[in-house]
Amino acid sequence: MIRIIREAAIERQEAYSDSTLRAFDAYAEGHVDLLADFGDFGGEQTVRTDHIALQLEWARGRGSLQTLLGRRNVNWAPTRIHYHIDHLSLVMENFGSTIEVGEGDEVKDVLHPIAGGAAEFYEYRLVDSMAVMVGPHTSQQYRIQVRPACQDDPGVIGTLDLDYASLAIARMTASFTPATYVDPTVSSVNLELTNGWVDRRWWLPVRQRVEVRRQLRWMDLPFSTTIRSTFEILDYNLDPDPHYRLRGGHRVAALPQEELERYAGWQRQEMRITSEFAPEDSARFEKVRREAISIAAGRYLGGNASVRFFLPDLSSGIRFRRAEGLLLGAGASWRPAGRTALFGWAGYAFSREKPEAMVELRQGVGQTTLRLNGYLERHTDIGPFPAAAGIVSTFGAAFRGDDYVDPYFRDGLALSASSPVGTWTATMTAVWEEQRSAELVAGTIGSVEPRPVRPITDGTDPHLDLELTRRFGSALAAVWSVAFRTQLAAGGDFGYTRWTASFEATPPDPDAVWQWEAAGAVALATGTLPEQRLLLVGGRSTVPGYAFRPWGGDQAMYALTAVSREIVAPWLRVRVLGSIGWAEITTVSREAAENFGVTKSEGVRPSLGAGLGLFWDVVRIDAAKGLDGGDWEWMVSGNPAWRTPL
């Protein structure tokens, strides 16, 4: 094994492991995405996308020059990010003898695993010898895993595919040890470099992906950011004109900004028409991270501290609710191993004079994530359709007497398993709970009377939850998120099933003057529902312009859509919105609905409204009127894409 590595390192002293390659030109296109990652709450949301077109010139012994020919960016939310130049360009010569990312601010001077001295620094393991189809031809390759002999040192952890004949790098996937990261906010850097067998002679770049993930070093909050770059080389010229501009080293230049924006030579369709772009699924890099942890024998590879301050969501730090009053909370997280994590949180509700707490053990096994969760006095909304972000609930309860939840409290244990199933994500959760009614314990700041807290039927509720979710990049001229959820209860004090299908849709071009969005759900139940399993609709986020959740039962649906036009980019948009909702009561829910104080909707209830979207449409101010017995309702809310972690 060591002989192969040393011979490959000698071959790499010649660029691209072949002394017969004298020069080439290439053309590449790609995109660089800035993503906000809300984890379990909302997954990844794109903040900004840059489309890049590159012209590459390379000559042996004279270095390379990459020139940005085209660049367009689209913002989904406010950002002032300035990328390192290597985020906007290609990795040359498979990094050379040392690896740098972020111009050395993120990863700096890390010894390449195929370089002089690497055989003494790294440990290698031959895991496969395989035949790989490269275009119409077959390449015999070694697959080798690599990690530092001492994993406390800065180094690469990953997989190398080496061509048997030339010992050139055909593919490289890698992550890094924690000591590698220069910037303390970097939690991980992951990369995938794929080379192609050009003219059956030279292994040259064909596709490159690099991911940089950031999070506060000492704080484990439900928010992190990711920079993800993806480039494809679309054309090679292996007999170019002499490269008089090359002066050694690897340089990157750009045309003037006006020319970058006017560039019209895009070859890939999604580069020419920005509306066809949707964020790339992160599953590929998740696989790279899993493989690196496996190679590292399960060690924790994050650049952040293994013990950190933790909040399940931002409202777990401080909030105000009708059934709690002021709550203050804090927690800690511990990651003793690569895919093992322990989370704990506790808070105190001052008006209720009771503590609340949760603890969760999380373990990754292959592509599956297992969770064991225990909780005490958890404040829970009956829902099932969420109405407001946590910060809106706090201000609503404090000043308007309504936090836009119908709360109850529960103690319980939950064991869940989540795993990809094809292009979907499936989650199964077994739950045992004791559920109790909440009470109104807090007033408002001022003279407004708070909305009463409606009671439930106390009892034990063991149940099984099944969930299937998928985000479609672009289908039917929209970006879709769909979810199917089933809840089955038997053996406790209640026996019922609930079935829910929901969707969200937005246009694929967030930079267009005209925008639209749509969301909706349909749900039904069988058995005998307790009050805490009613399907509630009406008011904010379902059918605005009516009282908050006046209707409910065992069958319900709502649909809400909005159309907006940009007035002053990106500060102001004008919105028009409409919605419909419906609820029906049968013998399944009749007693619970009567006890809870809701009725059926007596047909489909419509509403219309208008409003403003402010600051990249992050903050919304709307007014809506129920058209069938409703009234005007004024609402301040956040864009649903950013609601869940608050």
C-alpha cells in the first residue's frame, strides 16, 4: 500500500500525473450557494445564489489563469457576504502538495495525502480494486481510505480513487480533522473532486464540489450557514494558442462588473435562465461526512467545541405565553463521537411556577438517524397547522392577549428513526405521553383581556407517528415541499388516527418582479378524537379575516395563496392574498368539538386581503377580510421560510 502511495506521489510531481500534457484551455460553469440551515425545523433555505462562468488557461510550468466571464446573483434574503476567490473558481492540479480552502482562512497548509512525506504522516487502507466506466472506456482503479496517523493533527480524512495505470487521482472525497480549521466558526469543510479521462490520456477536472459549514463555536443554536460551490468543466481545448499571459502560480481574474452581468454565453440551460435553479440536495455532502466519520473510527470531526450552549429554538431562551407567562431557559449539547450527540434543556415558567425540561440522545447509523427523547411539561400547540413564529407569539401574548396557539402540556418519551427512502425522507416515531390541560396564568401588558385557554381531556396517549417528506427542486414551474403524516393511537386513554397531507409552493425565480406563493393542507381523522387531536382552522395562517380557530372537527382543509409585486427592490413589495378553509364534524369529533368550543365551518369560508412585504419580503404586514361572516384582521408576520427556528 505504501509503495502505491509513494509512486503516486512521484507521479504527481508532474502536473495531472502526466508529463506529456503541455497546455490546455477549458470553459466551466457553476453556482455558489449561501444557505441557511435550520436543521430539524426547516432544513436548508437558500439566502443567495451566484452563477459563474469561467475561462481557464493552463500551461506546464507556467501556472494557470482563471477568468470570470459571467456572474449573476440572486438574493432570497438580506446578506452582505463577500466570498473568498477560491469559492468562485476551480481547484487546480488537485490542490498541489498542500491544501488550502478559503485562501487559507478556513483550511491552510494541510499536507495532501498524495504528496512527498504523506506516506509517513497518513494511514492508508485499500478498500477496493474496481473497474470504472469513464465515458465509453473502462479504467481500473484503486479505492483507498486515508486518515492522519495521529488524528489530533491537521489532516485529510477521506477516500481516493487512483487510476491503476497512471496512478493519477480519478476522484477524491475528503473532510478534515478538527485541528485543521483556521477559522473557529468553521464546523466542517467537505469536498468532492471528480476528474475525467480526457482523450484516454489525461485525468483532468470534470466536476468539483466544495462545502464550507459554519456555526458559532460555543453555541449550538438551530441555525448555521453553508457555502456550497459546484462547478462543471464543459469544454476542453488540448491544443490551445500559446499562453503569453501566464506568469506562474494559479491566478484568478474577472471582467468588469458590467460585462459580468451582460454575459450571454451560458451553455447550461440553468445558467442562462436563473428561474430554473433550485438548491442542490445536501445528501451528497452528508454522505461524504458520514464516510469521513467512519474512516475516523467514529471520532467527532466538527471544528466547533464538543460541548456547547444549546437552545432547541430561539424561543426556548426567552418567551411569553398565556399558559406560561415569562419563560427563561438554557441548555447544553455534547458530541462525544462523530455521529453521537446528547442535548439537554431546562426552563422555568414564572407565572405557572413550574420547570420544563427535555433531553435527547441522537445517534447516526448508516443513513439512518435515531433519536431518543424525553420531556417534562412540554408546552404544545394543538394545531395541527402552525400559526405564528415564536417571536410573534411572544409579542402577541404580551400586548394583544393572543399567542396564536391552543396549548396543553405533556410529559413523555419518544423514539424515532429517520432515513432517506429514494428521493423522500421517512420518519417513524413511537411516543408515550401523559397529556394535561393548560390554564390561563398570564395577563397582558396593558388592559387587553387575553384569549381564554381551552381545556383538553387529560390522559395517557401512546401513539405511532409516520411522516414522509420531499422537496422538489423544480416541477410544474414551481419549487415544492410536500409532506404526508399519519398518527395512530391505541392502547391508552384514546383511540384514533389522523391523516394529513400538506404542501408549500413558490416560484423558482426569487428575483422576479412578480412573485407568488401557495400553501395548503387537507386532513381527516377516524376513531374517537380527544380535544387535543381536533383539526383546527380559521384566522391567521389558514383563513385570515376570521376569529382564531373558530372551526374544527375531524375533517378539515385550507389553502392560502398570495401574489406580490416588487415596488422598491429589495425593500418593499405589495401583496394580494386570498384563502379558503373548511371544517366538518362527524361522530368522530362531535363530543370533543362541543367541549372545546369549535363548530364546523358551514361550508367553505373565503377571505381576501392585501399588504406589504418588507426587507426582502422577510417581514410582512397584511390586512384580510373574511368574506362570509368575517371581519378585518391586521397581521404582522414573518416569511414562512424563516418562521420555524424562531
